[in-house]
Amino acid sequence: MDSIFSIGIQSLWDELRHMPVGGVWWVNTDRNEDAISLVNQTIAAQGKDYRVAVITMGDEPKSIIRLETDRGPQTVRLFSMPAEADSLYFLPRDIQCSIVPEHYLLILKCSQNGLQNIPSEKLLKWLGRISRWAKNQNCTLLVVNPGSNNDKLFSLLMSEYRSLYGLASIRVQTDSHLYDVAFWCNEKGVSSRQQLTLKNDGDEWHLAQQEETVVQPRSDEKRVLSHIAVLEGAPALSEHWSLFETNEALFDEARTTQAATIIFSLIQNNQIETLARHIHTLRRQRGSALKIVVRENNTSLRATDERLLLGCGANMVIPWNAPLSRCLTLIESIQGQQFNRYVPEDISTLLSMTQPMKLRGYQKWDTFCDAVGNMMSNTLLPADGKGVMVALRPVPGIRVEQALTLCRPNRIGDIMTIGDNRLVLFLSFCRVNDLDTALNHIFPLPTGDIFSNRMVWFEDNLISAELVQMRALAPEKWAKPLPVTSGAKPVLNAKHDGHVWRRVPEPLRLMDENKESVPL
């Protein structure tokens, strides 16, 4: 008869507790001490004659493993391994050198943040190998992984149900712990998306008293969790609304929901990446029934930023100029929706879409062609929406090198080059109907006064075709910028205020204050 082991959480029902032989189960914890406590309680939860072995990564096992006299197995085999990624690959071989793993419970206690630097491809490959090994050896492997930021790893493992029989995490709350079960498969069936409150009293894990003893899906579709700035000073609209002072507090509460409406507030541009990570975590971990909305309270979003938030899993981005009544109507319109767009497992893939070309300003002719060509071949970027390329020819009397001194792009991804008596600009993620506005921000003078004509390409195939012509240009026709002279005055004493260029007045002294005035 095959052995069935149990995880060390008391009063937890069998559907979420049992771990039969032949599979791999994975539990993340926020703190290292919680991982040690869970390992010790799992050992104590086994029968007297059960076979148990513990492998600690980077720690001496005798310093953290504690056996209880009144419960648990009679003996536990202890092993240690270096806190290195390579040691994982030799784990099956090393185990079989000492024991026959059949009908064993093997507990792998990882080091703090020890798996975060392992590339995703290597980790998933190892997981597939160790899963096949556990099945062939008819043993159970429990991986307990402590880490301060396991959201990325948790999202990555969500789709590995072919290699994992169970995935859960223990998160620290104010006076308790949240046991978040993504999925758990055993002889009792399959359970998923369960969140339970745990108490840890005297190193014993058990369910909080208010938790029910049956597995039931939660229904929170009517709940609305919102940043307080979204309502612009108005109170909560009903008993279903909950208001939060910060996006971080809102995110922490949203991690306990399944079908509620979550409304984040965006005030500054530097919040975008953090907000994108919050949205990506919620969408990957809480599923497609969650409605996620971003309300822009100040003008701070570019088209690429909005595309990033939507790509991370937001249902809708409400612009800053929409009045409150319109905002509430839009929120109401997404009720009952299911999110069906694909969200990549790794958010770095999405973040690379916002700034795929980390260049700005003048580039050599060949560097310019290579950078734009790489952007055109990036399949993660939207078709015919990667940017606009424009070629400008100066008016007679102005050299292209002189025109270059007037070109002052401010955004990352806006680059230019000169050659063949043309100034060629590439404005990343710029819409063709916004080209004139962009050029007015880049040049201090009207472009009609500087350039005699221009050619514009905004479709991917047209830009790629023009790049072929540009690469064929002989290097001797490439132009170089004018040499920079020390202490040179700016070409134009003006500043851009966001709308137009304005001259900056310079004070002139009519008389030296050190000289006495001469009487008339």
C-alpha cells in the first residue's frame, strides 16, 4: 500500500493536507523562521514508522531540525547541500547514494532567497526532472522555499501543474498568516484557489477558529476595493465599497479576493512600474474573474505605459480627464466580465516592451539602422505601432550638421542620425497623428523654417524597406555632428514650457557698479 504523508498544519482537511507518494509539492514562505517551523511540524505530523529525510540548503540540519519525543517518526535522515543552483541538479543522485527513496517523504528546505537568481528555464527544467524522478522512485518531495519576494516565482509555478501536485504559500499578516493554495492534488481530488487564515502558536500551525471545515469557493463579485483618491473626496458609495489610503494597502487586501473590482490610482509617472507589478501578480495569482481598473488622477500616462498596464492584466485604464460620473459608468460596464487576454509569466517580458530601445539622441548611421531594425523585428511589440520614422532635408543655406544642433529629443527611445544631406528621426511609440506635436517639442523653431521637405514612414514594412535603402548608403556619405566647443553658448536662448518655446531674458548691466557715476 502506498504511503500518504501530511503537511504540518493541524485541523486542515485532507483535501489540502495529504501528499501521497509519486509527486512534488511546493510551499513558499515569506520568512525563514516560518519555513523552519513548517518543516519541523511536517516531520512531527508523520507516523511512527514513516520514512522521512530532510535536506537543508546552506544550513547545518542539526541546528534547525528538532524531533519531538511524543510524536513523529522514530528516525529522520538528515542531509545538507550547498546553497548553489548546481547542487539541485545532483540531488537525486546524491540521495540515492545514501538511501533507497521508495516510500520516503523527502523535505527540501531551501535557503533564504536561494532560488531567486536561478533562470526560469533552468528551474522549470529541474522541476520536470525531479518530478519524473519522484514518480519513478515512488516517493514524495516537499519543497519549502523561504524568500522575501516570492511573487515572481509563485506566478511562474502557477502553470506547472504537470510537474507539481501542489503549490501554496504562507504569507505574513498583522497577527496571523495567510495560507494561499493555488492548487493541491491528492487522492481526495483537486482543490484550487483556497485562502485560509493560520495561527502559529508555540511553533504549531493550525487553522484559525473562524475557518470552515469544508472547501467552498468564495463569492465576492460585488466587492469594490478602491484607492480613496478615485472618488475625489466622496465617501464610499455603498456597503460593498472599501477605500484605502495607498495602492500598497489596496494590493495587500486584493490578494485575498477572487472576483472583486480593484481600482488603483495613478498620480505620478514613477508609480507605473510598481503598479504594473501589482497588477501582474494579481492577475497571475487570483485568476480571470478579478476586475482590475487603473484610474489616472493626473496626466502621466503615455501610450506605451497604458499598453503595459493592460498587458499586465488590467481590464481598463480610465484617463485623467474623464469626470467622476463617467469613471463610475466605466467601472460599472466591466462588471461580470472575464479577463481572457494572455498574460506572460515573467513581467520582465512586458517591461521590455516599454523601453525596448534604451537609446536617446544622436546615433551613428549604422547604429541607428540596427536599433530601429531590432525594434521592427521585436514580435512582442504591436504591429504598425512601434513608432514613426521621418527624414528631414534642410532648407538651402543650412547644413544638416547645423540642423542637428537644433534637434533636442527628451524621451528615451527617440533617436536621430544624419547622412546623405538628411536628418532622420525615429520616434518610438509615437502615433503618426501626433508627429507634428512631437516635432514642436523637439525643435525650438518651426520645422518649416528649418527643413524644406520631409518623408514619413509609420508602418512596419515601410520602415523596414527604408532601412534596407539606408544600410546601402556608403559610409563616406555618413555625416558627423559638429565638434563640441567648450563654453559654447546655446543655439537659442529659449526653454520649452510644455506647450511652446519661450525666450529667456538675459539681464544686461549698463554700468559697472565698481565705478563711480560721473556727474553731468
